[in-house]
Amino acid sequence: MQYKRLLCVINIFTIILSSSLILSSNAFAEKKQIFDKPLKEERVEQSKFGGRMFYPMLGEPSNLIPRLASDSASSEITEKLYIGLLRYNEDLVLEPYAAQKFEVLDEGKKLRFYLRKDIYWSDGVKLTARDVEYTYKMMLDPKTPTVYRSNYEAISKFTVLDDYSFEVEYTKPYAQALLTWAGDIVPKHILEKEDLLKTEYARNPVGAGPYILKEWKFGVRIVLEANKKYFLGEPYIKELVYQFIPDMSTQFLELQAKNIDMMGLTPLQYVFQTTGAKWKEGWNKYKYLSHGYTYLGFNNKHEFFSDARVRRAVSYGINREELVAGALAGMGEPANGPYVPTMWAYNKSVKAVAYNPKKARALLKEAGFIDTNGDGIVEKNGKDFRFSILTNQGNTGRIMAAVIIQARLREIGIDVSIRTVEWAAFLREFIDKRRFDAVLLAWSTTLDPDIFVVWHSSQKDGLNFVNFENKEMDELLEKARIIFNPEKRKEYYDRVQEILYEEQPYSFLYYSYALPIISKKIKGVKEHKTGIGFGSDSWWIAKDTQKNAQKNIQKNMQKNTSKQIKEPTLAP
């Protein structure tokens, strides 16, 4: 992402949360629960091996050590390079992955994991419990630059039992306990003596996942190669080529030329530009609600936006139905908060803020903003209400949304300018340094409704980059993460959504549809509850297609190389 929490147009990580994915209170009714369903190797058909698949990426990864980077570009690559102890299956149930089995003990306050003994890092060293222990300690180390530390801070004791088993203890039940161990494991023997801020392994990683890094040509592409040592069997597709194309229109031209095999379409591309016999013959299109939301995030320390009345006024001044129709060509729904309607934590009683310019103007007046000069712009203490919306280059939907918002806010007396910035610079110079009035971005939803790392006031140096602080909100988020009962958790999260509606630290805009398109030469693609990304390691390319494609591979790669050198993506 781009930040992992920020939704790139192509985001295969978003998922539906249709039921409680963390073990409920019923799962802990007994003293001991054993979960022992080891994965089986399935990739055995020799005729399916080979070929290259080409993807576009809007932004370049910033770091290939998991959890050190929170952008989606990094995450999209690291999920192919690393593995966790657990993972979600196609039914959205946690199952063993690197773990052979796991046990839930002491009513959920203790977890015991048994690792598989057939997993190797890509350099040939075995993966053991010592690597998991190192990952845990790395996440707790205050020198580690990560925004995901809080899940590990809930652990009171970590004990290695032997090379392939360990226990973790919690002082009280923790709702995200199991989800914590779905996080990627990193190699102790590689990173233990490294300075994580300077290590070469941030760009030359050693993992244990289905693919290994073959090439990273900065500003041009990343090439991943199938890992022959992968414990579930070598993936069918030999190479994945991620080409850095920081503009959706250019990506679409490459798609038309068949230089890439998959991309997330813009609404206009989906509705108007990919119809007809030619497209039906060569491509498969999909449409489903993406499980994330686009928002206008206010810098709550800004002299104007520190006042909740002003934030509410701006929200009332935005027509969300118009945004969905104009920016998304109808491919979306107005948003009312941080959870999509398909999530169990979604609060139906909280409605999307209705367009009401009259109420917006009244709130601005109440906050002291009046058009004293008669020029149509309200002011306070002699200062006109002017602010800038900052968003990233390449995402046409967000830019169109910003233009629509700009026009509507002008009608209530607010002068808005729009600035777009290349993604890496956007993160480094503006988000990280909190140098913005308001940002137009998006988040992906997670497998669990815990939004502590985004909204708790303790996270203002991390993902709470809009500097929002609310004592009641903090207490609710703290309580919700230490109970397992989904009904009780929902009570807390319902109130969280009410507070966000009342305070409007974000102006929640819309939930967009995911609109992926994929070449029909890619076989084995299935639509699951998680979208089409689940099981992608089992996709394959038909042999006859591989032979035809091979003739143009070098030509296309060199063509794209020269094109990207003219407008390179900044390396982070």
C-alpha cells in the first residue's frame, strides 16, 4: 500500500468477515482445545509447472522484512516470501500453516504451538521455534520500527519447549491472540545481528514462503521465482513479475497490449472499456464489494480541524451519493464508518452522513466561520477557510473524488486545493511527518474488527496519523480486545462507530467494489469469500499459452523497462 492499511486499487488482501473469525467464548469453554489439521501438498501435476505472470504495481515496496513496512506494495510481495504459524482458509477459519498443530489452554490464556519439521528458509536452514521467538522479541524491541507492536505486548510469557514447540501466556484472554500468530515469521540466523534500519535484507530477503526474490530493479520491476523448497510444494507458476507502473491509465494500456495479466480496473474501465467479444474471449472480470473504505482524514491538530463542529460541517458538505456516481461510476456504496456492511461488527444504526449544505453552513457559523468579506469564503479571526486535500498520484478515482469534494465545499464557503504526490514521497514526506491538512486515502479491513492501532490515542506516532484522541474511544478499544464474546465485543464496537460518527475525525466517503480482471490464460482462479486471491499459489498457465507467451516475454520486459526509466517510481 502503499500502506498495508491503505487500499490500493489492486488489493488482494481485503476480505469478508461474515462471522466471528476469532475463537468465540464457546471455543474456550473447555480447559484444552487441540487444533490439528495439517495442510497437505497438492501441487503434483507436472504439466502445470512453468510460465510467468505479470502484475502491475502503483508503488514500489519500501521494505521486505515483514512488519517493518505497513504499505500494501511491501505486503503484496512479503506475503509470497514469508509464512506464519496460522492462516485463514477459504472458509475464513484459522488453520495450521507453519504449525503442525496448536492447543488452546487455560480458557484461552495459554497457547501451545507445534511446528512442522519440514520447513526450510530459502538459504537451506531449517525454520524452528527459535525463529518464532526471535520474531516475537524483534516485535517487542523498541528499536524495531513497527506499528504492529501492540499485539505482542499483550503476551506475558514466551517459552521455547524445544526446537519445534513453544508456549505463549497471557495474563487475561486476548481477542487477537490467535490472529497474532498468523503474522509472518522472520529468520533469526539472518537478522539477529543486523541493524534493521540499515540491513541489506530489507531488499534482499530470506524467507520460507512459496516464492523467493530473484530480481529487484529499482523503479522498474520485482521478479519472484517459485521456491523449490516450499513445504507445501513448489508453486505452478515459475515467476511472478511485478512491474512498477504508477498510473492506472498506463496500466490499462499495458493490459490491452497483454503485457500484464491482471489488474484492478477503475470503475470506468470496468463499465465502459472492457466490454465486447474481444474482452470476453481473453479475460475474466470479477466484481465484489472490496472490504475497505475511502476517507477524507483531517489533521486533528490543524487550527480548523481541531474543532469537531468544523469536521462535521465538512462531512455534511460532501455528497456521498454523488461521489459513488461520479468517482466510481456507481461501483460502490456510501460509507458510514470503518466496517463494511458484510462485517459482523457493522453498526446498522449508524447511517452515512447525509448531504446537508444548510446544516454544514450552520455548523461553520456556530464554530465562528462567517463570510465577512462577501467573497463566498468563510473566515475566522481574519483568516479564510482554505485547506489542501493531499492524495497519491495514479489513483484516478481518488483524484476525481477530490475534485467533486472541492466543488461541493466551495458552495459552503470553503476553498479547497488539491495536491497529488508520488506514493513513496507521499508517505515519507507527508504522512510520516504529519505535514498535511487533510488526506484522501483508503484503508483495508482486517480479519478482526480490532482497530486499536488506527484509532487509539497511544498510536498517534503510528497509524493514528490524524492525531485523533478520545478517552471513551480508548477505553472501548482496550476492553474490546480482551474479551472473546462476539456479542459483547459488538456492543463496544457499536459505540466506537457512534463516536466516530459524532466526532468525524475522518469523513467516511465510500466502500468501493473490487473490480479485478485476469487473463484467461491463468487457470485455477476461483472466487471465494476472500475474493479471487485465495489459493493463488495454485494457479497455473496452460503449456500452449506458455509457449506463445515466451516469444514476447523478453521484448515486453525490455519495452516496459525503457518506459519506466523515463518516469521511475522513487525508491523508498
